[in-house]
Amino acid sequence: MSDRATFWDARRAIAELTPDGTRVLVLLAQAPLLWTDAVCTLAPLGSRATAYRCLEKLRGQGLVGQLRSRQLGSGAPQMYHLTDLGVAVVASMRGLDAAHLAMMHRLRGEDLATRLKGLPHLSSLYELATALVPPGGSLGHWLAPWTGRYFKPTVRALQRVSLPAYIEIRDDRDRTTPYLLLPDDGSRELYTYKATLVRLGEYIGFRGELPNLIVATTHAPRADEWKELLNEPRGDGRARRLPGCVFTWDEVAEGLTQSITPRPLSKSHAQPIAVRRASPEGVSRKVPELVSRGLRGASSLDLSPDDGDLLELIARHPFLSTDDIACVLDWSPDKVSRTRRRLLTVGLLREPREGELGTGIGHGLTEVTNAGLGLVAARVGLTPADATAMLGLSGGGPQEPFGQRQALARDTAHTLGVNALFVGLYRVAAAWRQAGNEYSVTNWLGALGRASRGARPDGHAEFWAGDVRYAFTLEYDRGTEGEAQLVWKFDGYRRLYAKTTVVPSLTVLVVTTDAVREERVARAILTAYAGRGASLPVLITTEERVQAERDRLLASIWREPASSRRRHWLKRPPGPVPYGYGRPPSEPYR
């Protein structure tokens, strides 16, 4: 005899529900995979102890299940979701069809498994939402992702703009304030958000208003760049500032209720979700297995934070060696080998076969598979296609290549040369940290992570000397292009640098093969710059000079196009003496 619950059990559970239990079930129907503190804030339930008792009671009644994911670390809290019976209870309370409710609100087991793949992104949305709830307030509406629709006079088709989440916060006076949430983990360049912000400006022109846009980002300099980006003209070119606020994640952790003035709007901007009414069938019929069936085996690809970091690094920069990965992630080679072996076993990484990358090349190098691409994209809240375009991901092997995989594999010497230059900078920064200096390299983006007509940089990164940031783009020139192509390329860099609000004061570093080629590159840069206004921030050196210096890219090896004098790339910032101006560390670099 089957132990499956019936809709009679759902009706009996409704009769036993407390007001707190009802609020929790309705909340989990909108936003599954919440943890106890988030439920306490968003329901609200007054105290964490009350929330815990309420959740445990619902779990004992079979209405709520719990999961724990390794993606949020070893101390991650339990996350709660509706069970099959819980979905039936919520559907019965509203007179809706349970199966259709689960499908439209993405509460089915396979939907939860998909959400688990993107858990880091989802948890950042929940963290941002809880920071916006005032004392005594609650979550009125949750929609993730949000899609706004509008008409544009010059286009016949309906236009759309999408953001990660839309919420409505209800305060203790029952006033509702809507927000659009945009978490930024620093993995994308700001220019990739520009098209979305332009569409938001057009959306304001059509709808007349927009919910407060809340952006959470990594650090104060990036927050300043976001503010400049929000102040740009939108839509039809008129100066129309987007109504939004920018915070760092440290500020989000402290709460945002004191930093934001609630701004209720005249109408909701949530798209209604149409759910079928329940059919008039008997209460003795079985509750459908909507959740339990799809969740079986969902944890088979549950990645730890270390797994995710390694997978994302290799997706951005294929064909790194074990020692290179250890240097970039600041791990031991043994840890890299163990993590890499585990990801190879589950099919998220692959090793190139003999001859794929050239004779004698390929041993110890890896790239992500298409399954790995899907997980990396989900972790940052993007589709695989968008992640490939915006983050410059590459891999898949010769049979199913994506991104720039074919170009990277075809010119292996160029690919490995670019990797060596960036990894060398990581090694120098690590040596200086051992000497007591606060130097680090962050936000290393690969080929096509930044592009502008003619300019196809080989990489971009940020070097930090204490609190001072130096953003740079690297161009690795192996002498395969003629002078006319070089002029076109560096004219593209000039246009890229002119977008000051999108690409803030960065330096273009060009590493070429020899002194003759260096002079040719210098002439091309001066030709591209002639009569164009402001000076182009480009420095040039040769690969031989880089390899000869223990300081690598931070040595006094750079020259400007119009000068032969060599200098350091970094300027002297205030505070501690930066690298290149003090005594080098006594320990040799690895």
C-alpha cells in the first residue's frame, strides 16, 4: 500500500497551521532555499528561535524539507523548501492546481536542482533582500528573474529588459516599496551591464517610473564606477539618471534600512504569474510527486567553494598548469591536483589529447567541458551563452568548442605566453606579500573579456598596492600583424579608453618580441593617436626584458611610444613605498 499523501492530508494540515506557519509556507512558495535567519527576517517571525521552532514543526508535519549545499562552505546553514505535501497545501489554500503552481513558481525537484547549481548567485540575492527589510517589515513579493516589457516608438516589436530579481518590501505601516536587485561579484566588466541600463532608461520613458535599483558590489572604487555608470544618459540620449543606490557587500552585511529612503510607487512592476484553478476532483487522490522525484541525485554535482573557484579559473583561462593554478589561487600544488582530479572524474574538466595543442604540449593542462560551462554560468546567474560572451569563457574540446577555444588551441604559443605573463605577475605579488607588503592581483579576465572595434586584448587585471588600484589591459604581440593592422588595433584601444565611465583610467601594456618590433608598435600607436586629442595610456616593452627581470611586469622596463626612456609601470602612491621603489624581497620567486 502506498504511503503517499493525499489532498485530504493537505486539508487536514491547513486546519493545523498557525499564522506563522502559513506565512512561512507562502514565503517558501515564492523564494525556496531560504535559511533560518532569512526566513526570520522576510516572514517575519520576530526571533531566530521562533523561526527555528516554526520550521521544525513544519518539517515534522512533512510540509517543508531541508537541504545543505557544499557551495556555501562547510558551515553553510540548512536551506528549506516545500515538499510535495507543502506544495499541495499552498495550492489548496489558494484554490490552485498544485502541479501548475509548482511549474510556474519553479518549485519542482528539477527546478530546485537547477537553483542549487546557481546557489552562490541566489544566496547573494537573498542576502541583499534581507538587508532591505526594515524592523517589523516583511517580503511582499519576490520574482527572480524579473522581466520588464515596454514599447519603443521606433521598433514594432515588444521590448524586454531583465534583471536578476524584483522584490516588494512591506513596512510596519503596510506601505509597499519595490526594488530591483543587481548583485555584482566583480566577475564581469562594467561595460557588459551598459545595454541593460540603457533598456532600463527606455523602460522609464515608457512606464514613467522605475523601482529603486539596488546594486551591491565588491569594493569602494568599483562602487564609484557604478555610480558614474548610473549617471550616464539613457535611452533617447537625454540625461535621465536611473533611480538607484550602490553599496559594497560590507555595507550590505550591516543592513541598508538606514541608508535608503522608501519610495512607494503608484503600481506594481511585477508581471503576474497565471496559475490554473484546481479541478473539482476528490480529496482522496494522491498528491503528485513534484519535488521528491526531481531532487533524487541532485547533490551529485554539488561543488565546494574550492571546486567552483578552480572551475571558474580554468573556464576563463584554459591550459594552465598545476603550478600556475596554485600560484593564482594561492593554493598548494597538492590541493590543486586533488581538486582537479575530482573535477576530471565527474566530467566537468577534460585533458587535451596528444596532438590537440601541438607536439609535446598538453600534459597536465586542462579545460572545462560543456557541463562545466553550465555550472560556471549558473554560479554567476547567467546563461551559458551570455557567460561565454560576457566573461570570455572558453573550452569544450575540439568536438564541442565554445568561446575562443579553437583560436586558443590553434595558437598555443600565444595562449601559453599570455598565461605566463599574468602568472608571473601573481608570483611577484605573492613574493611581496611574503615580505610584508599588501600587494595582490584580482579580476584577471581573459581574451575578449574586453573588446572594442579592432581592439582584442589578450587579458585584463587589476593590481592592488594597498588600497591603490592599478587597472591594466595586456596586449601580447608576437609579430604576426602588419603595421596597418597595428594602427587599426590601437585606434580601437583609443576608442576603448575614451569611454571613461565604462573603462576607468587603465593602462595598456604591450609586450612584443624584440626591439625592432617594439619600434614598429610605437610608430603604429603614434599614428593611431595623431590628432585625436588626449594621450593614449600605452606602455611598451619586449618579452626578453620581462624574462630578464625578477620583477617581471613591475620592473623598470616600460617606455612610452614617443620616448626611449624606461620607467616603472606603477606610479608612486601615497602611503607605503610600492614595488619597484624599495628593496626587493630576499626570498627568490618560484
